[in-house]
Amino acid sequence: MSQEPNTGLNRAKAYQLALFPLNNGATNVYFVLVLSYVLNFGSGVLGMAMVFVSALITGMRVCDAITDPIIGALIDKTNGRFGKFRPYMVLGNLIMAGSILTLYVLTPMIPESMMVLRYAAFIVLYFIWVIGYTFQTSCTRSGQTVLTNDPKQRPMFTLFNTVGSLVGMGAMQVLAPIVGEAQGGYNTAGFFATLAPVGIVVSIVLTILAVIGIWEKDQPKYFGVGGAQEKIKVSEYVQIIKSNQPMQRLMVAGAGCKLALAIATHTAVLCMLYGCMMNNYDGLYLPMMVLGYVFSAPFFVLTIRTSQKHGQKASLMRYVAVAFVCYIGVLALLLLWRQGDPAWNLSIYTGKLFGEGFKLSINLYTVLFIIFFGIGYGAYYSTADMPIPMVADCSDYETYASGKYIPGIMGTLFSLVDKLVSSLASLVVTIAVSFIGLSSIPDQYSPYVPGMNWVVIALFCIIPMVAWAATLLAMKGYALTGERMKTIQAVNAARKEAIAKGMSLEQAMQTITDNTVEVK
């Protein structure tokens, strides 16, 4: 059976490409609010044991091994009046808003004499937040399958996804030190009571815009290859993933990229580096963060062009390798650091940026750090979210290989990886700082203690470099190249057209193959 030349492309409009990725920005607000500061809140505000809080965060993520597949199955089975994805985006955001507002604003009001109640409230509210986070984050991954399958457009999702992330995460990262200084640090109740409501409002606005972005596409005609979709049991998902080798490799790569970003940008790590070691957190944190974003801009252009020309696999491997090489330089510079020696310390300016005492102060050590860190950060930041649009490729591959349209389970698998790795980052940081005798997570005002430089070297450089090495190894055997995806999309489209004309799914799977479809 021969088919007419077929591209099988479902293209998104410009505003849809720009708005839907804001869903990731909405959830990344909570990435900062919760995953970056919940250790400070639990140990510094509620007075809970730091090790307990860290272990609880990790334990909650392990629970997601049960909840994620269930939620993924719910998304796959949903096809109501408001579509497949929009209900979970809205519901997830409302759950997160209610749980975090209660946790950060009301829980500190529980008297210290009722510490057991504090522990109980923390556990319950945190678990509720995890459920909402799973609802919304899984839609970012799975919703791409209906938004677009154009190999030229999918790489653009990474750019818009990062822009959306910056609107949410970036805004919180800029506001956090300002609020922290005004409230007396990150370990105060006032810091959380002030920052949480602002973050919630930002997240709700971004969610509304994301819903608008996917509204037109969230309907059955964009789901899979059409026809009646068989019901899939949760137990069957394990076998599906076992047979989907591209997804297995992408999960490793996604975990590596996420782990590198989560640990290297963890608030405690940056406080130790810029505050405790360099003794100038206020003069280094924001400038370095801005410099990182500036360096990442050209890399986003490069990653998109590389993805469109050679596929997303080639782009991910190329720029992760650039990050790895540059961080060898960052590692060398941190090994040369000497406490109290201006020649071997970072310095951009002293005093208040917009106040009295401001003075530019930059040395060769800082120049070299900016070059190595800037290029390395720009490269890995531009690839940190690249596995997200690649999830859609893996979902389309599953439809091609088995006829099953299960974007929900694909999305929740990455939601699971996201949360497991993020929680692992907090656990690793907690264990690392405990080795140097600290009983609480350091903030920007904590003093330097012996051995802290080695902790920073391990967390800021070595662990991310190991994660990038794992990413490169996993991607080496990743089969979904740019050319391969063109064939997969064309076959899926031809099968969909045949099913619409009356052919059964089984017949379409058997008769319409790579050899019977001509790809434009």
C-alpha cells in the first residue's frame, strides 16, 4: 500500500507556542518557593530537625512513584468538556496555592509548645502540595503532543519554556534576596509570609495564560492517531516503558540535566559560595545571576538552530559537552581560592549597588570566573529544559510503535524524575553541610567554617559534571534523531487519516509502515 507524500505536521500558532510554556513558569514559581527554601522554613522557622526535613522531602518524592502513574493514567483517560489537560493545570495550581499559603503563613502560628502539631501540619500540607505539583507539571510535558509535532517548532518550545520559566523562577530569584534582606534573612517567618502570596499571584496569572495557549489544541482531533483508544491499566505502563528505549535514555538525560541545575543553583550552595566564602553575597549573587542569563541568550539561539538542523539529540549533547568543559575551568578556580586573599576571591563591587559606599572592584580571578562560569552556565541552562520537548517525541514514538496515545504517563514520568532529583538535591546539600558541623542550612549571613570550600566545590562543580557525563552517555544511543522523527510523524499521520476513513487501528498499524509512506 502506498501513501501520498505526507509530513504529518500539526503546527501551533505563534501565540500558542509563546503562552502554553508559561505553565512551566507557573510551576517553577513553586520550584523556588518550595524546593529552594523549604529547608530554611522547616529548620529555621518551625524549628524542626534539619535532617528530618531533608529526609521528609526525599520521602515525599518517593511516594510519587505511586501517585505519578495514577495521575498520568487519569490524564490519559480524561476527555471531557474542558479537554484533557486544562482541568489538571487549573486544579493543580489551586491545590499548590492553597497548601503553600497555609504552610508558610499559618503553620508558624502554631505555638512551639505544640511541636508535634507543627510536624504533622508540615507533612500533610507538603504532601498536598506534591499532588498539585504533579497535576500541573505533567501537563507541561504531555500537552506538547497536541500543541505541535513540527520538528522545526518543537525546539522553539525549549526557548519559550525557558522564557516562561524565567518569568516565574527569575522573578522569584530576584525578589527573594530583596525580601530576605528586608525581613532579616531566609530563616524568618516574615520572609515566607511576604514572598509566598506574591509568588502565588504570579503563578496563577501564568497558569491562566498557559490555559489560553492550549485551549484550541486541547481536543480529541489532536489526540494520537484517532480511533477508539483502548483502556490501559496502570500495571501495563511498566511494560510500556521497558519497551520504549528512547524514553529510558531520555529519563537519564533529564535527570542529569535537572540534577546539575538543582544542586548548582541551590540557595544554600550559592549562599556558601558568594556569602560565606567570598564574603559579599549582596555584591555577587544578583550580578552573577544576571550574567548567567546574559550568557545563556546566545546559547538558546544556537540550541534552536542546531535542533532544527540536526535534531534535539545533537543539540543536547553538543552544549552539555560545552558546559562540562567550561566547568573544568570553574573547578580549577575554586581549587585556587584562598580565604581572605583578595587576589583569589570573587569581587565585582563592594557596598550597596544603589547606595553609599558603592565601589567597583574586579580582579583577574573574577574575570576568569565570569568567562568559565558564564559560558558553562549559559550552555547548561539552555539545555536544562531541552528534555521537556523531547518527551513529546518519545510519546509520539510510543504511538508509532504500539498505537497507544499515553502522553499523561510520559509526562508524569518526567514529573517524577523532576521531583526525585529536586528532592535528592536538597538531601545531598543537607548531608554535605552536616559533614562540616552545621545543624541548619546556611543563609547569606552565615559565617565561613573550615571545609566549606570543599563542600561548595563538590556541589557547585563535581556533582553537576558527573550528571552531565551521565547525560552524554545516555544520549549516545538515543534513536530519535531529527530525520527519524520526520518518518515517525509521517507514519502516524497516514495511520490517522486511514483510521478516519474506516480502517481499524490494527490494520493501520500493520499496513502503514516506514516502507509505505513517502516523507516530504
